[in-house]
Amino acid sequence: MMNGKTIKKSGETIEKREKLKILVVDDQSGMRETLSDILQDAGYVVEAAVDGYCAIKKAGKQFFDIILMDVIMPGINGVEAIKEIKKLNSQTKFILMTAYSAETLINEAVKLGIYQYINKPFPPEQIISILENINKNKTKNDE
Amino acid sequence: MKKSHIDAKDAWHSSHLWMVAIFIMATILGLTIATSISISILRPLKLLDDSAKLIAGGNLKELLYIQKKGEITSLANSFNQMILSLRHQIRTSKTILEAIADPIFTVDMAMNLTYFSPACEKLSGYTSKEVIGKKCYEIFKSDICEKQCAVKSSAKNGTPTYNVEVQMKTKDQKSIPIMASASSIKDEQGNIMGGCEVFRNISEQKRMLRELKEAEEQLIISEKMAALGRLASCVSHELRNPLAIIQNSAYYLKHKFTDQDAKLHKHLGIIENEIISSNKIIDELLGFCRTTKSELASNDINKVIELSISRIQLKPNITIEKNLAPELPPVPLDKEQIHQVFVNLISNAEYSMLNNGGKISITSRQNKGMVEIEIGDQGCGIPSSDLKKLFDPFFTTKIKGIGLGLAITKSIIQNHHANISVNSVVGEGTSFFISLPIAKEYSKTVS
Ligand SMILES: Nc1ncnc2c1ncn2[C@@H]1O[C@H](COP(=O)(O)OP(=O)(O)OP(=O)(O)O)[C@@H](O)[C@H]1O
Ligand SMILES: [Mg+2]
């Protein structure tokens, strides 16, 4: 019956929806590697970028639900990168990560509209729970 | 012939009489001349002689008065002229001596005081009358009187001594620092008659020098603190990245190893805990760096004290006693920072009584234009050798201490234009005193 197909289809969509696409942007490879592994294990699709330019390039090629963005990086800073990516896609949510008290930059980012900012080091549980929240809201909105 | 004989006899007789008369006359004349010489020459000479003796003895009070005119009178006038000129000279040297602002005294070879200038009187508190004739070392009792007296050595070998720093005693036994120079006094033949010392009270210079040194030290400390602050800030931030990465790795491993290897999980736990304490150190360091700016707003200090007490968890053997003055005028303060100060002081007080327990007393009171806070404990106390270093960054006697608590406290207190001091007795306890200036609009009506 048609039902079977629909179920399969909707099953596919749910599957797709749950597997949020995440981009981790950080100049430190240790951060990229550990976050990628943790988030992949938690069931997300994860890509990584080494700096702002690389992030803009990747975001131009594909859609990311969430971008975890470091603030202080060589080249352009995280906030500049967010500005550019926002021009490409208004749906992406940004989580800013910072090890520095870069208040002016953070304020600027908050004005631009970011989902949240967290201070490094953060317990990985914190990131997981933020992502879960986003996921829940997204599922709710889509239904 | 006979007549002529008689004549001759008469003639002899009469000539004899003449001679007698002349002799008498001469005697009378001689006497008269002698008397008159005695009156007009010898007596004035005697007067001159007396006067010369008086002058030699130092008495210049009397002038000579001779009525008759003549050679002697002119001599006497010259004599008087000399007395007047001597008087003038002496008056001039005395005026000069007395006009010299620095104290001067002279001694003879036996170190007996022979002159004691008014400036000397003023500084020492002794009058000239009291000390003339007494030994100078019995009066000044300076610290080098016995060993290397400047006047004595100058008087001995005739060479001046310059700028010796000495402590002398005033009449009321106050010790004051002086800078002294000494030289010998010689007579015309070059024989040394005694010594002379000029000195100057250098308390003020010493105080200024001390203040300058303190200010310099303070400047060095604050420069050090600023440099340290920048370094600490830099290092702390840089450390946060690797710590975050280690934390991530530990998390990943913990979730990957699902088998129940207890030791493995224990070690992952250790890594996580140590990351937490490293983060605390970083937070404290950064807190220290952030104390450079304070945002002051009028606040009730008692409320901040209450808040700090409520936020601190003390060990059960420690109690807090509050003596807070009601209705204190508001104080301009940065609430979070002053809270931090109280937390630092209270936790130090707690630590000092960790073994035996005890009471922390917190007192607030108004004193003139200031609000004073006292935080006292009954703990181990601080040895005086540590008191100087107490507020230095990284000074600690605790195994797990960083030594930033009081450095941060001091820096915050300085930002508040306030003061912090400490009073401690080893084995009895310690009190920290903070005095904060009252808000301007209130201090006018208050003080
Ligand atoms: N109330 C007190 N009684 C006795 N000793 C004290 C007291 N307060 C401070 N000290 C001494 O001063 C030192 C420095 O104190 P400070 O608060 O700056 O650093 P700390 O307490 O050692 O470390 P932390 O950085 O964790 O505060 C202490 O280690 C201790 O020896
Ligand atoms: Mg301390």
C-alpha cells in the first residue's frame, strides 16, 4: 500500500532531520578532532574548518544546521565569519566558543543574532545538551 | 777789713737763706708738679691700665671718662674708640652666629660647651645657661659620641669633618637624626683651643626620602602587578584551549569505554577533576587581572558584608560574630569586588583557625570621613617577618594556596581609594582593617 511508502519516506525524513549537520570551526586541531568525535558519536553529521575563510567556503557549498565557531582565529575572526555566512544562509544557528574575554566581539555577535555563546573550557555535556535543545525545537517546528 | 769780713759773713748768711728759700720753693714746686703729674698723667694711666685689664677679661661695658684735655685724653679717646669697635665687632659676630639657622656649638679641649647658639637651644630644648660648661656628650648623647666624636677628632688633628649622620637626643630624650660638620678652633699661633660643630635636623629629609622610597617601591609593585596581570591573563587564556581539549578527550574516552574497568574510569575521573581545579586557578588569576578596573556606586557596606557571609560556607568549628554599626553612610564601591575582598579575608581567617576552631568577628563603624571594617580572627597569627610580604602576589604559606587572595584584595582596595592594614599577634590572632571613604554627598554632612 501507499502507506508503506509514506512511512518509509517519513522515516527517512525523520532520520534526516535528527542527523543535524554541524560545522566545527576552530584553528586548534585538538579542538576540531575531539569535538568532531564526540558529536559524531552523539549522532550528528560533523564537518570541520580550520579558520573563518574555510568556514565561509564550506557554508557556501552546503547547508549546516549549526556552526560551532571559535572567536579568536588567525585570518578573520569568528564574528566576521558569522556575518558572511549569515549573508549566504539565514537558517544556520551559531554557537560561539571563546577562551578569551573578548567582550566587544561577543556583544557584536549577540547583536548579529547568535544562538548562544559558551566559554572554553566547557564540559562536553553542555554542548550536547545545547544541540539536543536545538534538535527538539527543530523537530517540533517541523511537525 | 773787719767790715769786709762782716760783710762777707753777712753775704754768706744771706746767700744761705736764699738757698734754703730756693730749696723750699723747689720742693713745693716739685711737689706741686708731682701732684699735678699724678693727677693729669698717672691717674688716667691707672684708669687706662684698669680698663685694659677689663677688656682683656672680656668686659667691654665701661668706657673711659677723663675730664682734662691733653695727650692722655686723646689716648683715652683712642682707647674708647677701640672698645666701641671691639663691641661692634663682637656684636656683629654674635649676630651672625645667632642668625645662622643651623645649630652651632663650641667646646674647649675638655669637651666642655663654651657656646650654644639659639638654634641649638631651639632644637635641643636646652637653654644655653643650662649647658655651658657641661660636657657636650652628656648633653647630646648621640650614637657616635663615644666611638667617633666628630668634634673631638677635628679638635685633635685640626682637620674638619664633614656631613656625619648622627642620632642625637633632645632634652625630652627624643632621638632625632642630624647631619653634622665639625672643625677645630685655633688661636693666633695656631694652637687648637677647642672645636666647633654645626649641624642640621634632617628628620624632614629622612621622612621625604622614606616616602619617596615607599612610593618608588609601590610604583615598582604596581608595575610588576600590571606586567604580571598581562602575563597571567595571556597565560590563563592560552591554557584554556588545551584544557578544553583535554576535557573533551577525557569525556570521549569515558563514553567509549563501556566495559567496567574501574581503574580506567578512576583515572579519567582524576583527569576531569584536575581540569576543574586548573580552571579554578585560571579563574582566580583572571580575577586578579580584572581588578584593575572598579565600577564604583554608592552602596550600604553592611549589606555587602551580609551578602558575603551568606555566600560563604564555613567549617562547623568556625563561627562568625557581627558587630555592624546601624545607619552607616553609603560608600562608593564595586559590590562584586568588595564582596571578593570579604570572601578572601574571611577564608584566610577561617584557614588560620582550621585546627582549633574559633570566632571570626566582623565589625563595621564610622570613623570621621571613613567607614571602617575590621575582620578579626583567633587563629595562628602572622610572624612579623611575613607581614611585609603579605600583600605580594604569590606569597603563600599554604600548601594549596596560590597567594593571590591578599594581592587581589589590596589591588581592589586601592581602586576604591581606600586603605587596608593588618595587626597580628602570633598565637593569638589577626585583624585586618579596611577604611573606605564615605560617598562625597554624604561625607559633607557627616564630617
Ligand atoms: N587571617 C590570617 N591569619 C594568618 N595568616 C594569614 C591570614 N591571612 C593571610 N595570612 C597569611 O598570608 C598568606 C597570603 O594570603 P593570601 O590570601 O594572599 O594567599 P593564600 O591564602 O595563601 O592563597 P589564596 O591565593 O588561595 O588566597 C597566607 O598564606 C597566610 O600565610
Ligand atoms: Mg587567601
